[in-house]
Amino acid sequence: MATNNQPATTLRYGRIKATIWQNVSEKGPFFSTTFSRSFKDQSGAWHNGTSFGLNDLEALHIVAHEAKEWMAAHALKH
């Protein structure tokens, strides 16, 4: 169950975004992460997708590592 509707933090690398959420369970608070990629459609409107192409994987790797570091640092405070 989420503690609120706002993310704990958002990390970005290029078009790739990691959104970190704080959740609460019987065992206490914990973090989870969702990843997305921003893109423009043919009309020029921005959207977020959850599929990643070959050219996205390096950025996904970098932002996933940053998310892991952030979560580890903040888990020590609880």
C-alpha cells in the first residue's frame, strides 16, 4: 500500500526516467521503482512508454544503478 500518491524521487538520464515510490508493508517501509521512456508521437505530443529499444538500454542501465544507490542510501534511514 502506498503512503501517498507522490513519488519519493524521480531520476532521469536522457529520455529514461526512474520513479521511486515509498510503500509500507507489515514489515515497514520499502521502495519500489518504475521505469519509463519519454517520446513524441506523430502529432508532437509527449508520452511515456515502458518498452526500451537497443539505444535506450545504456541509459536504462545508468538510471537503474542510480535508483539502486538512492534506494540503498535511503533504506538505511528507516
